[in-house]
Amino acid sequence: MESDRRLDRALTRCEIHRAPDPRLTAFDVAAERGRDAVVLSGSVLTDHLKTRAIEAVAATADRPVAATDLTVLEAEAAARTVTAPVVSVRADPDRDAEQVTQALYGASITAYDSETDADGVEWRRVRSPDGYVGWIERAHLGVGAEIDADAAVGAGRLDVATDPGTLYGGTECEVLDRGERVRVRFRTGAENDLPADALEPLPDAPAESVGEAAVETARAYLGTEYVWGGLTVEGIDCSGLTWIAYRRNGVALPRDADLQRRVGQRVEREALAPGDLLFFPGHVALGLGGDRFVHADGDASEVVVDSLDPDDDRYNEARAESFEFATRPA
């Protein structure tokens, strides 16, 4: 069999229109012209994408299209959870690949196909809680237990004597019993006794003052090192800070800054309130109300508070000059 440029172009157009963002889906399809049929191989996330790929090639091919070698990942989906304190979700199944985000201990993970890299490390393609499709080392995944998650670790970092040893802010759990210490269960099935002041309730719905609550959460990360794709006090990036600040207060945002800017209603600069998202080219910050904002700043290499006001001692001229707009996500 041989490839055909017309078929390749048809698949490229299909990917651009149907699966344009590889962070959120999977579309890895190849077409080869056989004697009796055009054979599609590879993988797509959904059956819908498989149908669209077949239609795109059929419109160009001069013979039937066979797609028995085209895997639909959702058909093989399995519920898994994270068994390490925090794990990297990478763009490709390789430890040197870009870290696109992280997942915390006990996170609810959807796992798809697997792959072994050149070093013999096994990987699973997954969808993480923030919606990203990427790769996690298989050794850090386990079969999850059913829990009714109603609380999360509120401390930035909490060291515990038993598995997993360390818990990071935002790690979800179910409260089993309250006493001097609180008995909790994680999705791994493990149970632990934690200090009551180390936990925060996991709201069913955002509070009316969710913007102020998100700001309070974000302030707990002040001084945290800037790390691309990070989500913990060991390292966090700009959209990770806004994502987890709202996630811990009952609001689900997209993970990346370019996706977050599509959420919510535009807000005039004169009306900025706590929790508003401030956008700059390739960057997002969380407004404190007025001209001040907290953000994981790559230039400062940490989470800091800055201002758009030139009369403020925290004035950030570069950010003020590149400010684009603000939105109110909730």
C-alpha cells in the first residue's frame, strides 16, 4: 500500500476543522491506498471523529474506505486514579516531553491506550481533571475507588506519615469521621487521619463571593516558583494558578490561558473586582479588585502581586502596557 497526498490533505483538513486542539482531543490518522480499499489506521478520541475521518477520505478516494485499524480511544476508556502525590501530564509518552499540566494524588483520571518508550517506560494516554489529553507514566496510575468527594486539602503542602507521604492543596477526599482529627478516604482507597484545619469543604456550587474566595486561595501560592504546567506550591504557572484557585472553590475553568479567555463576561477596567481574570499576550492573572492582581509571573519566576497603576509601588509597566482585557468567569 502507498500513501496519497490527496488523502493526507483530506485528513489534515478534517483535523483542522474537527480536532484543532491536540490538548483536548486525539486525532492521529493515516491513510494508505491498497488494491481494494483505502485503509485508515491510527487512533481518534471519539467515534464521531472516526466517522468524520472516514467521510473526509471517502470524498477524495476512488475506492472504498476501510477503518478497522482505526482505534476509537473512548471505546477502550478505563477509570484510573493517581497514586503519587503529584504527577506530570506530558504532551508525548516521554519523560523529556513538555509537561502540559499536572494531576494530584487521587485525581479522577480517564485512561486510554498505552505505549512504551525507548527506555522501556510504560505510559498511558489520559484525560486529566482539567480536560487535557496527555500521557502519564503507568506506574503512577491505579484502579480508583468510588468516593463522594466533599473536601480537599487546603494546606499548600501537607506531609503525612502514611501513603502517599505528601498531599498538596486541592487533593480531593471524602470525610468519613470528624473528631480531633478527621478521617478521610481518597480515590486510591487509602484512608488517613488529617488535622481539621488542613481541610477545606469542596463546594457543590460556587458561593456568591467566589471571586474573593478564589483570590484567597491564590494568595496562598505567593512566592511559589514559576514552573510551566505546574499546579502545586512546589511550582505553578499562570493558568494553573487561576485554574486551581477557582477549582478549589467550585468553578471549572479550562486549563490554559488562551482557553480561559473565552470564558465569562467582559469587564471594564474601571469595574475590576476580586476574582476577575486579567489577560495579556500569552498570560493570565487573577484580579484583586482595582488595579492590583496576583499571578504566576515568568519574568519574576514566582507568584507575585503586581499593579496596573503607575502610582502604585507594585506597578508592573510591562504588564500595564500589554494589558488586553478582563473577564468575570463566575
